[in-house]
Amino acid sequence: MNMNAGEDDDLRLLRSSALLLADIEKLLPRLLRKKRADNYVMRYQVKEVDMRRLVVKIEPFQEDPQLLDTHLKTFLPPLVSAYLEIIQSESTTKPKKGYLPTSHVICQILNLFCKVRGEKVIKGFLNNEPRYLEPILTELERGRNFVREDGESLPQCMLPWVERYIQLLWLSHLMLAPFPLASMSVLKSSKETSAALGVELPLEVPEVSIRTLVICVDGLKSASKERGAAANLLVRLCVRPDMQALGLLSAIVTWALSSFEKVDENPSNIHRYLGILSFLAGLVSSATNEELGPFLSDIYRTCHNIISDESLSFVKSSAVARKMIIKSFRNIVVHSLQDTSSVSSLDPTMVVEEVVEFLLDALADGDTPVRYSASKALSIITMKLDPEMSAEVVDAILGSLNENVYWEGSQRNLSGVNPLRWHGLTLTLSHLLYRRAVSTSQLPDILNALLLALAFEQRSATGRSIGTNVRDAACFGIWALARRYTTNELLAVRTSSVRASEHLTNISILQVVATELLVVACLDPAGNIRRGSSAALQELVGRHPDTVSDGIPLVQIVDFHAVGLRERAMCTVAVNAAKLQQTYWDALFQNLLGWRGTGSLDAPSRLFAASAVGLLSADKDQPVIMRVAEEVVKRLKILRPREIEERQGFVMCLSALVNQSLSPQSGILETGKRTSSTRADLTHLWTLLDNALRLDESAFASPALRPEFTASAICNFLGEMAAMSRKGQHLPELVLPYQEMTRLLNLCLARHEDTVLAAIPKATQGVLELLDKKSPGEKDTLVSTWLDKLENEASYNGLRWSGYAIALGAAYPLLEGAIRGCGTLQNRIIGVLTFRCTSAVAVEARTVALRAMTVLLESYAGFHESRQLPKDVVDQICKALHISLNDYTVTERGDVGSLVRLEALITTGTAWSASIQFRNSHGGEQLHGDVLRLSVEKLDKIRARAAHVLEQTSYGEFEEVAHRTADGVSSYEYFANALKLFHQPIPDHIKEGLCLGLASSAGMGSESVVQNSRAALLDTLDSLPTDETSESGLTLLDVANCLLGLLKNSLDNDRTLLPLLEVIAFLFDMQVMQRMVTTTFNFRALLSYTQKAHFKSSHMQKLHLALDVYRGLANIPSTRIDTINKLASMLLHPFPNIRISSAETLWLLTQEQDLKRHDWSQPPKILKPSVEAIKTTCLSKPRLMILYPCET
């Protein structure tokens, strides 16, 4: 079940559809034809990747296929004409590896269009000229795209059935040709075909018919869509007048019916029987009474036998077979009711009774397609009956809906009903209403059934929701009711006559329905039902004006798109709708406390419901809020211990009510006036800790009791209640259960879930402030207890006692100057949290410590807006953040240090936002360099977070770095903006951070990141002066020296060494480093550091990167000889791959032919005599490179 319908998905599709359609229009011609000279010629093979690229563009339209309609006339004709051209050509070119035949690609694309838009629409674009019947039929028989030599398999993406499906679909379209098939082909003896297929065919049949028949019979055995297309083609062939006159229809129907007399229960043959049933269902649907008269009773008996005969039970077990039987029954009944001749031997009354009885049973079928088919069939049959019999069928449906429904006043208990049967029955009623097949006298009972179905919900043994499809069918039914019946007919229904609404006698039935639709549209868990209810509400208000209170504003608020996201539907749409009428407010509030709200299956929905309850009370006065709180408390007290999710929902509701009472807007009435008496005092809720919320330790520890739900709810409750108690006046201290609130808080602190950790700061500060009023010593003791737990080594691993760390961060500002010894407690807190940011503790504990530090900084800024943290504390925090921002821990899980860096960035951003004085300290400068480095490093999520943090700094040089670009932090524009810092004077720590981070992206990032970062780096360096002193920014020499210094400092750190070598080699390849030949840049130092980097190393990647750098250094005059010597010595390297790469590098530099004459994979002992001669020869050769402007 999708809680959040893709509101953003379909809007995103709507916005992007123009671009997608333009891409499709551009890709299709390129896929089919290529330019040669001045003409476009047909492609006979297409790359798989090109086909997939087009498929990816088309598939999104499954969400809204109508967007394609105006463009189909542009997309499909070129595909159709190209296919016809290919199959009429004699090309036998075998596709290369990675390529597919163009004709097959066209079929795949046509099949995708059929899947997205429907085959009936796509079939209309297929060419129906009879002259193409022979080529398509021949292509289908040959299957030349799938002919393979012995042992050769088809490519995985080639699907033979797709091509056959499209060809069969096309042939069925061509079978509508208005003249006899005998005029297209010669008559041919059918003797061999009759024997092969077991069909008694006429003696002579047109050759086209025989070939088509063979293909159809073979296609009926398929397990794919090919089966349906073959059955459709066979129907089209048989019902042609010339084929009927020839006796083909009689022969094929006799063969089809005889197939069920001698059955083979082999499971592989089930598809053959399904194909035959599809043919029979299509035949009774397409043919007239006169054409079917002699066979109607035989087809009916065969279908009846499949249902009742045990020997055919394996056919009946298939949902597809049951669906085809239902379709056949439906059309047989319609034929028998319309039949005025005596050709058919069927008794219409008997047939109707038997079929209706079967369909009523089929409404409870376990397969949804069968129920859909049965409901549609039953509604069509009912519509064809006379009014008296039609009323009996409707009464039977309504009677089934009343089975096992237990009423408790106006409340109903549906726990005993069959949800599958309810879905089928509700859907049948909806179809009947849509066809206006129900008399107005039965509308009260039908409305009662629809209102019941609209609130249908059951839970499985595992807690899964059952009944979504019932509510969906009810939405369809109400929509159909509003559309097909007049306002007077609906208003004639008295509200008291509908049992589900008999307690609402003072409003019209249309108002009742509108209110129910509003509740469903705002609160239902399923997105498609919220939208369906919104559509039904719009239809009701639009078709029946002035019958629903504030109808127009209501449908404007409960918009189809607005209810797509559940949070918005519950917290925005519901609240705005409730302001229109008190009736709406009451209905929404009552249902928010039910299974749609606080009783929802998922925790986020329960939190949304609690928030909605608080928002509903925002503009209400004190008596209303007190009544709301009493209602919630009453329901909370009657909960059973195992109803943990419901308890979480109700406790969160109370927290939301208290929070709303404390908000600045509380006490402002709808008139805009503020009165002091309207602020509700809910401090009496503390008494819940002595009864309904007096929970034992197992509720916070036992996994079976979902302790995270209890802990998060209790934490929120304690925080909100403590806030209200602090603001209360003349509050006796004895009413506060200090001991119980402290016990519950300590139990909550033992949890580590995010929802609990988010609620801990407010709860901690609230409880500590209350304790401070009672006895400051108790507060001191409690905090000291938390510190003792975290100073224990047992807390260093994993997430154990994470809540205590967050609580300490929240407690820090409350300890300042309160009592003697608090300074020691504050120092201990800082010491514990900063220590837990180091590698001495597990990664998970580090992230929690940083989160606690974030809470500490936020809390301190909130409590002491005008004061700064002591300098020694700032230095400790800076040091801890510097360590965390450089945490690159790698385990078997990968770069887990990125979790620490991400959390450290959040903490740094908080510090900057809180104006913590980092700027003038050495640690603060380090932090700026670290964040800048992370803003251009290789991981996308780190770059994005760092860019966001940099936007918060007051440093002007970072404004360009954090500039947001349309394509995100992986785009060329983003890196180019970051590198604009090179054009202005910047400190060394910023220059080093930028170079090091960029080396990470340009050297070891993902493909797109490497491409974009390298392009930005190259363009920036090209724009820098080489070595002229510049007051406005850096020079190329400054950047190169920075890279050289980083390389020197990274010789023992492969994480930074490898990307640095990669970037330096790239700059050599791009001829950037060669610009510095005439400068003071120390190329010999670069050679020395490169040699040291791979000295005695077995790291293959490092060795290859060193060779890439040597390739560049060999073109520098000052290092050429030493580099050639080094490369020659590496010809004797222990690793064969390195010897081979060294020889290749040397050959590129010297073109020494002797290097080609040796097998460098041989052992070094064999190669050693030749290496000295090669070295001497290479050194004597001139440098092979182009001259640059800087050289003479």
C-alpha cells in the first residue's frame, strides 16, 4: 500500500513530459535511419543501449498515458513504415555483438506503446492495406531474427514472443479487409493441415487462411501475450463472412469444444486450454446471435462443465480460465436474452439463474481480476433483466453485504466479514450505479452499503491492512452515484433511512456523503483512495450544487493533487477543511483518533495524526481543548497493554495539544481576539504517570513490545508537560511526580532510535529545570549519573547509551553557574563528548557524540544568546570537529567514516549558525579548510552537505563556493564556481583544502564527477597566469607547488596519494605542467617524491599511476634522463604487468624498436642482458614531443 501517492511523481512527469516527448521525437529517427551522403538510409541493426535509452523515455508515461495521445501520430507511423520496409527487403545481415535487428527493436517499441497506451489505441496506427498481409505473414512464419546456428543462444534482451505478438496483432487488423481472402491467394487442399491440427476443415481453403490458422493454433499454446493476440486473430478469421460461408467457423468451434472432452492434465498444456477459452470468449463477444445460434448452447455447456467437472478442475484452478469463463457466460446470457429465434436451445431463465448464482460466488474469488470480471458481468446482466428480476439481484447483493455485520448502535463491527467478497459486492454495486441499473427505491440500502465500505478496514494476523480495494470500490460507487442520479432523486433519500447515518437526522444524505468523503480524502492510508475520494467529492459538489455546505471552498481545499502526500492531507488539507464547518471539524477529529489516525499501521502516519489533532485545536478556546484532551485520555485508559502503536498515537496527541497550548498563537480565537482565559491548562495530565502511563522497564527494553514507540512518545510527553509546568503560575510542587518522570526519562535514554534521540533534548531540559526548582542537588546527581555511564568503556562500542550522550549535550547550558561544582560537570561533559569523537570509540558512537555536540551548541545559543563559550571549550570542540571532518575510517562496510564526516559537517554548520567564535582561532581556520575540502570531495552526499554548510558562513570567500547550480553538486558549474577562489588571494589552508578535495573528485570520483571536476580544473588552470606575481589571485605555479607539497605530505597515505598522482598525471597529459618548464617549479622534487611513493610497493594501481607521471616527467628537459633511467630499471620489476607497462611507456617516449622484440612477461633474469642496451639506446634518442610557446 502506498501511503504517499506519487503526488510529486505525476506532477514531476507533467513538468518533464515536454522534455521527454522532445527526446523521443529526436531519438526515434536516429534509431531507424542513418545519414549517408545526402540521403537517410535504413539501419538494419540497432545498438541495445540506444533501444534502452528510448525505452527509458517512454516508460514514465505509464503513470499518465494520455500525455502521449497528441504525439502518437508523430511517433508510430515512422515505426510502422520502417518495419514494412525492412521485412520486404532481402537483408540477411547478422547483427554484431551488442546490436539487435531493427525489425525486432521496432516490435519491442510497439509492444511498449501497447503496454503504456493500450493495444486498441496502437492498433489503429498499424497499416491496414491488404497488400501487406503476405509480407507480415511470411515474416511471422520465417522468424528470421531468431534463426541461430547450433549451440548459439539469443541475446538476453531479444524476446521472440514480443515480435510474434506485434505481428499477430497486425494480422488481426489486416483481417478486416472487406473482400474475400480467396482473392488474395489460391485455394489449397486442407487435408494435411486437418490431419496435423486435428481439425475437420473444408476440403479447399484459401492458402492465406490455412497459414493463418496454423499460426493461430500454435500461438494459442503460448504463455505470453502472444496467446491473446492469436485468439483474437482466430476470431477475426472465423467471423469473416467468406470464412463462415466456407464452413470454417463451424469447424473451428467444433474443434475447440472437443478439446475439453479428452483433456490432458499435463501442467504444460494449461496454456493451450487457456488459449482455446480466450478464443471462445472472444467469439461469443464478437459474433452475432445468427452466427452463434447453433453453437451457443454447446459453448455454454462446455464452460459449465469446466466449472463442475472434476476432470477439468486443473483448468478451473487458473484465474485466467475463470475470467474467460465469466466473460463467456456474460455474453451468452446477453445473447440468450436478445435471441428471438428458436435456433438456440438454451432456456434464458435457467441460464440467467445459473449464471447469476455462479457470479455471486465468483465475487469472493481469491484473484482480483476474477472479481473485477464477475462484478462487471453481473452488472451488465442485471441491466439487461426486467425491473423485477433486476431488483432481486440487487437485493441478493445487499443481503450478502449484511452477512456477519454486527452493529453496536450506529457503529458497525466488520471483523467477521470476508474482505474479498465485500470487494466484489461493492464493485458490483458501483458498476450497477454507473450503468444506472438500480431503482431509486433501493438507494437507501445501497448508500448504507457504500458508506460501510468507505470505512472498511481489517487487519491480518501479522498486522497488515486488508480492505484497501473495498474502499477503492466504494469511492467508485459514490462517484457513479453522483454522476448518474439527479439531485432530487438523491435528496429524496432520508438520512434516517440509511442506518450508517441514522444518528445524523438533521442534515441531508448528500451532506453525510460529502463529510465521509472528506474524511477519507484527508485521512485514508492509501494514496489512491484519498485521490479517488477527492474525485468523488468533486463530482458530488459539481453535479449537485447548493447541497453541500461550503461545497466550492471544500473541493478547492481537498484538491486531487493536494491529498497525494499523506502528511499534507492530514496536517494541511484536513485542518483547512475543518475551518469551514463544525461538522467537518467533528468528523475529522473523531476519525483522527481511529484506525486512520492514531491507530495507523506506520509510525509516521501516527505522528501526522497527532500533529493534526494539535493543529485542529489551534484556534479553539479552553473548553474545547479540554474536551479534546479528555476524549484522548479516555481512549488511552481503555487500551490493552499490547496496543502499543495506539498508545504511541494517543500520547503524541496529548503532546501536540500541550505544544499547541504553549504556542504564541494559542489563545487567539477565530475572530482574531486574544483572551487570557483561552490558554488551556493541561498540567493535570501529569496524573497519567500514576495510572495509564505507569510503565515498567520491559516496555522500554523488550523488542517484542516495540520499545522505540513507547520511548519516543514518553519523551515527547515529558518535554511538553515540563514546558507547560515551567510556564504555569502558582503550581504546587507536590503535584509533580518528580521520581516517576526521572525514572521514565532514564528508561528513554537507554534507547538509540532516531525518533527517541530527537525528543530527548527537550525532555531532558524540561525535567532538569523542574528538578532545579525543587532541588538543584538532584539535578547535579542525575547528570553525574549519566556521565558515569558514558565514561565506562562498555559504552564505546555501537549505539549503546546513545540517549545519555544527547541528554548531556542538552544539559550543558543548564549547569552554568547554578551550583558549586557545576563547572566540573561542564568540563566532564565537554571531555566525554570530544573524546567520543575520536577513533577510540566505534563509528556509531562517534556520530552520536557529534549529534550531542550539535544539541549542546544549539541549546547554549538558545539559553545564552549574548554569551560565548569559554575559549578552552571552543578549542576542544574545534579539535574534535577537525578530527571528525578528517575521519576516513574504512571497514568491510566501506567508507563508514563518511557517516562521521557528514555528522561533523552538521555540527560545524550549527556552530557557525550559533555564531560560536571559531574565526580567530587556529582551530577555526582548520575547520574552514576542512569544510572547503569536503565541499569538493568525491562523495556526493558529503559535497552537498558541505556546500549547504558553507552558505551559512560569514566568510565572503565562500559565497561563490556554495552557489547553488541547477544540476547539483556534481555538475561542471558547481566545480567551476568552487575554483573561482583561485582568482582571489586565499590563505594556504584554504588553498590546500581546495586542492586536496578536488584531487579526490578528479582522481577517484564517479565517472560524471571525474569528468566535470577535471573539465572545471582544466579550464580554471588555463585561465591562470603561469608565474607572474598576481595580487588578484593565484598563479599556476602556486597551484603546482601546492600539489607538490600535498604529495610530499601524503607519501604514507594512499588515500590522498593515489588521487594526487592521478591528477598530476592528468595535468601532464593535458600539457598543463609543461607550461612551467621556464618557471622555478621543482620538477626534480616531483620525480623524487614519485619514486618514494612507490618504493618497494606492491600496490599495482600506485605503480601504474607512477608510470603515468613518469611519462610526463620524461618530456621535461631537467628530468628526462633520470626518468628514462627509472623507466628502464622498471623493465626488470618483479611484476610482469609493470614490466609490460614500463616497456609501453618507454616506447611512447623513445620509439625504440628493440622494445617490441622482447616478451616483457618473461622472468627478469632472462630480460636483464637486453635492458642495459635498451637503456643506453633510449638515452641517446632525442625527446619526442611537440614544442610549446614557453620553450625554444
